[in-house]
Amino acid sequence: MRCAEGLAISGPLPADTMFDAAARAGYDAAIAMYHDQALIPIKTIDFAGGVNVTLGLPFVRTGPITARPSTSPARAWPMRPV
């Protein structure tokens, strides 16, 4: 565990266990190196309430995780109701 500016930071943690309810009780935020490590579990846990923050850009980028990707069924098969 590291303490920097009053923050308790630990890791790396395995993505397959860090999103368990007991594990989530021990932290306020999760930082993942790759899209699938965090967004898939977060969408499973709270599809409507999750927020994606992209770090390392020269500007602030946040977004809800509920946005439909361009490969959604509605776009892939426009004549078929979703």
C-alpha cells in the first residue's frame, strides 16, 4: 500500500476478484489499465450508474458507461427491433 497526498493506493489487483462485493467495500475507485478489466464488471454491477474516466489525455474525458457502441444491434441490424 502506498500513501501519496493522503491517498491509500494498492495494486495491482486481479480483475476477476477485485469487483466482488466484499472487495468493493474496501475502496472508493478502481483504476484499470485496459477497457475490459473494468467496464465489463462495472456494467454488470451497475449499468446505469457507472462512470468511465480516461486518464493521461491533455483534456478531461468522462462518460457514462451506458452509451451504446457503434456495433450495437440497433446499428448493426436497423430493420430489427431491439
